[in-house]
Amino acid sequence: MLRRFLVALFRRVFVLFLLVCLGCSAQPVSNDLSVRVERQVRSYYKVPSDVKISMSPMKGSEFPNYDSFTITFDTGSKQQQYDFLLSKDGKTLVRLTKLDMTKDPYAEVMNKIDVSGRPTRGNKDAKVVAINYDDFECPYCSRMHQNLFPGLVKEYGDRVLFVYKDFPLSEIHPWASRAAVDANCLAMQNTDAYWSFADYVHANQAEINKEKGKDAQFAAVDRLVSEQGKKSNLDSAKLDACIKAQQDEKVKASVKEGESLGVEATPTLFINGEKVDGAVPVEQLRAVLDRALQQAGVTPPPHPATPSPAGAASPSAK
């Protein structure tokens, strides 16, 4: 008698547990709800019309009164997925972004960048490292370069190490990759020769651009590098052989590395891992550098006063 009672009780508990589990499992999304969510998402995020949007089944979440699901954005060639929360009453949709506080995103970026053998300016033991993905033909890179050198490198002294990485945009800048390879030939013998070439080319891109045709531009780049080699007393035979070989494996590896970090255009600067896109004003560069220094426990240097716009009244003027 007792055995029958226990068996019956066990069956009821098992059925109840099964029903609870089914209730907690993923549930299909109704067509009406799917349409409502898609309209909200397309409108708010301005999703292009040719991008397909699909929803995963709903499932329970760690947040009370909210279910979770994933939205997939499909362009045909690429898919991206994002997690969302929907209130159980269906009135509130929330984009879910979870950040892992056990990891340092800036440190992870810096760990992915290989600076071995790269030319540097500044203190090699500095606690702040600024890494610039550069294109010798890019006009915006020219502006960034002239913001960094000589002004900021002198201003920050031994507090910051500056490093250049190659990121030639070959599709739109035909001689950029050639210049990167040639500059690396200089760097193999003398770091100062590399920086002298970088300084000159970033200030005189027009000298190469005026040449008619890609071959003439390549020849102009090679000539400038050879001249720099002579000024720096380099081994000319070794330099000429390096220029002729045009071994671009390191340049391609640098581009691939940059792409893995989200570099899409030049210049792109990483200051202790914080990304700076484009040729931003000097004031913005100082703000990022100072923040990195403060976080590293280093006092930033004093900065020159920013000049007032022409014609602007002084604070004491009536």
C-alpha cells in the first residue's frame, strides 16, 4: 500500500517537474510579436532595408519579469547577433550588453599588437605606449604625424613611447605599400633613418603625388629612401637590395593585425589600448594621453595655454 502511494507520488512529482521544465525552455515567437520587434529595431537602429532580421525563440533570463532572445542581422555575406530582453507583458524591449569586469579590454588590445622590431620614439620603458597604424600616402596621416612630431613627443618627454605600424590603404593609395616596405628597409639598419624618412614624406606627399603613373611614383619613393640612406651613412648595397626585393610580408601582417583590432581607416591610434580614430585635434590627443598617464600613476606634463579664437573677448571684458 505504501509502495503504491510512493510510486504514484513520484509520478505526479515527475510530471509536475516536466511541465515546469517545458515552461522554462525556449518558446517560439509568435508572428505578431516578431513583426512588432522587427519594426521597433529597424526604426530605432536605422537598419537598411536589404538586411534580414530574425529572432531566436524566447527563453528565461536572469532578470526578473524579462525573457531573453537573440536577433540576427543578415546582410547575405555577413551575420551579426545581438542579445535582447523583452518584458513579460510585452511592453518593453531592452538591448542587452554584458561586460566582463574580470577582463581589461585595453590590456587585451595591447597584448594583440606586436611591436617587436618596430621603430620607436620616446622612452622604451614608458608606462604609456601610443601605437599608430599609419599610411604614408594618407593626407590625414600627414596631419596626425605633424600633430605628434615634434610637438607632442617633446611635450610628453620620457612619459610616452610612440610606435608606428604599417597600414597602407593600397586600394586608394597606390604608392603607400611601396613606401612602407622601403621605410622598413631603412629601419632594418637605423631607426633614426626611418623617422627622418617618415617626417619628410608626411610633410611632402605632393612631391610623390605629382609624378605621372604608378611606376614613376614608385621610383620617386625609392629615390627618397636611397637619399635618406646616404644621409644616414647606411650600407647602400644592402639598402638597394632590400628595396629591389620588395618583401612585403611584414607589411601585410601588420595590416592583418590592424584589421583584427577593428582598424578600418588611417590614422588609427591606440594609446595604452584606447582607440583614437582619425586625425583628431591636438587637444583630444592630450586628453587621451593624460588619462592613460593618470591611470598608470604618472603625472601628465604641463600644457601650453590654448590660444583664444581671433577676435574673442577676454573673460574680464565687459
